[in-house]
Amino acid sequence: MTKRIMHIAEVGLSVKDLTRSVAFYQEVLGLEVVRAYPTIVFLKVGELDSPLGRSGHPQLLVIFDRQAQLDIALSTLDHIAFEIPLEHFQAERERLQGQGLEVSERIWRGEYVWLGGRSLFLDDPDGNNVELIARDPNAANEEKTS
């Protein structure tokens, strides 16, 4: 079997009290806030020795305010992201679609360009969102097709 996944890039959790949860992960576990928005906080778990990591994307715990309406185009609650090599990105999309899975793609632009490049999104059998993210420094410069 071909190894497709390099490692976990991030895990997303929905929480009841964002402020309390951020304090817990910072004060009790020592995680560092990388980026904070009103309803989403990105906490650094560790470094990634990979193309994504070398571009500035650490291994992350992403905490979402459970009460907030989340823009599904940005991400979903309770998701997991795996880094894959850029050279496998297109083949992975074709392989997953060939298995009859619904796959969507996102190129990270604007304030989210730091996330790394391009992602494929699909659901697992229970409806949990799975993201396959590949570092692509040129993706943000591509013309939008949608």
C-alpha cells in the first residue's frame, strides 16, 4: 500500500466557551496562539518538518466557537487535516473521485494564504470533514475559476 499521508497538519474542535478553552490550552498545555479571530483560534502544537511546515504552517489545534455560524467555505467544525505532497495532489483528487467520493478543492488566498496552498475536502462515512492539504506557494497567484 502506498503511503499517502505525511502526518496530521491540524485538528479542529468545537468548544462551548472559546475563551476558557484557549486559556486551558495555553496555560495548562503550553500551546501558543498563532492566529486568533472572533470565533476561531489557531494554536501551535509543534513544528512540521515538511513543505507545509517549512513555509510557516505549524502543526495546529484549531478551536471553533460552537455557538458561532461558521463559513463552510473556510472550514468545518470537527475536522482533521493531513498534509500530502504537492506532487500527489492531482492524483489524490482523481483517486478519491474514482471511488465515488465527493471532493471539493480550496486554494487559500487573502488572509488565509498562510495556511499553505491548496486543499481537498471530503467527508468520512460519519460526515466528519477530512482535509488533505498540500503546500503550493504558487496557488494563491492562480486565477480564480469559480
